[in-house]
Amino acid sequence: MPFYAATSLTRTGVEACVDFLEAVAPRLREFWLPLPRELCRGKPVDLGPLERYLEPLLALYHEVEAQWRCYETAEDLKRRETAAVKLAALVVKARVYGRLDLSEWGQLFQTPAREPPAPALVFGTPPRDAVICGTYPPNPLETAADLWHDLPPAQKLELAKWVITYVADIVDSINLDEAYLKTTRKGWDAAYRRILSLT
């Protein structure tokens, strides 16, 4: 049976998962990390703004002896950055004009996330029966990337509004951890459970 550990992408969540993986991963035949494959091959990789959040995983990879594998690519990171820029434009448009075009949002989230190999650490919506080792629930952006294609229009609209809230909280916060806490305090965890129940 596949084994997954999961967290939302926050520094606190990643650090908590690193503590968990330090104890568990050395006993496993292999363990997959959401790091670029190029990094596992010893090549330099520009992690961009994600570096601060992936730093504990990089330390784990280099300092703890286990059969580590990497399942992301540098190209995946670039695609994420491009999608984030497009999403920011949609958020600005929604805030300025006060309306959402779900078809535009759908273009951004049209490709469902592929399930990583197991055992693995995943960011975002955990596969069924995953061990939550860090922050939970996933943030609205992760939820949209993972679940958008499975949701009916009303829930897509609700999720898009939460994405707008989260992006606004990112702008008004010093880091993703603070933005995550602000959004969660506004009721995101209850909204996430409601949205998840419809998939």
C-alpha cells in the first residue's frame, strides 16, 4: 500500500515533516521528496522563491542518510512560477472588476496534478490515508491545483474566492506561514472540508 506524508507548503509544515522523515525514512527502501530530479543528480538548480520553504528538505536530503529520490523537475518549478503570475493577474482582475470568469480560472487549473510515486512527501491535498506531518489543510492555491477539475461550478466559485483571499493575505504578510494562518483564521479550514466532501 502506498505511503504518503503530506503538508501545506509552509516553512513550519516542511520543518515538521522533516522531523517526521528523519525518524521514518532511513528504515524504508526508498523515499521520494518533492525536489527537482536534477538536484538528486548533483546538478545546480535555481529554486527561486521556493528555496526558503524547501531549505529544510535540502538539509534533510544532504544530512540524513536514507535512500532519497526526487520526483519534481526544474521545469515543474518554472511552470508553477508561470502559473502563479497568470493567477495573480486573474486575482487582480477579480478584485478590480468584482467578478470571476470561471473558464479563465479553469484554463489555469485544467491539468490535474499527477500522483507522485510512493512512499513520498507531498504538498497540497493529501492522497487518501496519508500521514499529515505538517500544516493542514492545504492552502487554497494547492487545493485549486489539486481539485479544481473535480468540482461543480458553485464550489469552483467558492474556491476561487478563497484563492483571492489567500493571495491578498500573502501580499499583506511577511511570508507564506503568516498568510496561511490569516486565511485559516477566516474560516478556510471549514471551507476546505466542505469543498473536499464534494470531490
